[in-house]
Amino acid sequence: MDNQDAPVEPTDTPQPVELAAIEFESPGRFAVHNPQQSAAGATPGEPAPFVLGHHAELERFGQPQEARAHLLALLLQARRSLCLYSDDLQPWLYHHSSVQRACSRFLLASPRNRLRILVRDPSRAVKEGHRLLSLSRRLSSNLHIRKLNPDHPGEEQAFLLVDDQGLLLCPEPGQQSGYALYHDPGRVRQRQAQFDQAWDTSISDPDLRSFLL
């Protein structure tokens, strides 16, 4: 039988205490600024995914980044010889840190590796301090630059020969378009004969020589 007069036993559970409300005022939105990539030259591009001596298709390009992708692929796979024939060293293509590094890697890989450059008018390259000219000052033993003989009939086209397999050609030096070949020994032999003939009649330019000293 319940005893209504029995005392209520105390409990150990504390009564909940109501906390004062905390006021929060938002300071507003914050803008997040991610750093942008620096100018071209700071981050090297990716080389084209074609194998020198195996890929037989002609690969055309119409944009500088496409041309440089093929150029890097060819330079990084070169094993013996590079021959560059150009009107003014095409700064849009060759005056790039990734190209300089690839050429340096090629030249340092073996004392027998050689890069020969024929340029029609080196004045712009000298004035602007072209990266390949700077590289030739450090690696003068196997990087040689000469000026095309003005009395020697030469092609207006600009091209790069890689070993006896690869070719990168710009039919119009003033245009940023052309094509790359990774396995065309016949066409490379023809261009190599043209290059060697021009090299044999090339001259030393005083401005170029003073820059390299």
C-alpha cells in the first residue's frame, strides 16, 4: 500500500541549467585567392606522346603549345645529333626554359652528342638574349652556332633534324604552324644533306661571336 505521506527521496541528477544565448555576428564572406601560374616558361609543357623511330604518321600543328609539345618529344628522345636551321631562332618556339633544359640534358648525356645551329639573322637573338645562345656559352664544346652565308642559296623554311629519324618543320617561318615526323629516314637524309651543305659554307658573325665570348 502506497504511503502518500512518505518523504520524497532526493536524487543525484541535477536539474538542467538554461544557458544564456550566445550572439554571433557573421563578419561576412571571405574571398579565396588561389595563386595563378606564372608566365610561360615557368612551368614546362608536356611532350607529345610519340616515339622517335616508331611513329610513322605525320603530325601537324597550328598552335605554339602544340609545336612545343612535338619539339620537346623530339629533343628528349634525341641520342646523337640535333641540327637546327632557322631564320631568327624562332623565339616563340625555341626561346623557352623547357627547351633549354631539354637541350642541356641532351648535350650533357654524352660528350659525343652535338647540337649545330644555323641562323640567317642572329641580331634579334643576340639582342634579346636567346636561351639557346646562353646555353652555348656554357656548353660551347658540343653546341655550335653559325650564320648562314648570304651568298649561299638557302631555304626559307625552318626545321630541326633529330638523329636520322625525326624532323620538325615550319614551312613559313613567320607562321606558328607546321608538322613533325618521328620516323622518316628518307626525308631526314634529304634535309641533312641540305643542312650539311649550308653548314660547310656558313660564316662567323661578329655580333654572335662577341655575345658568346
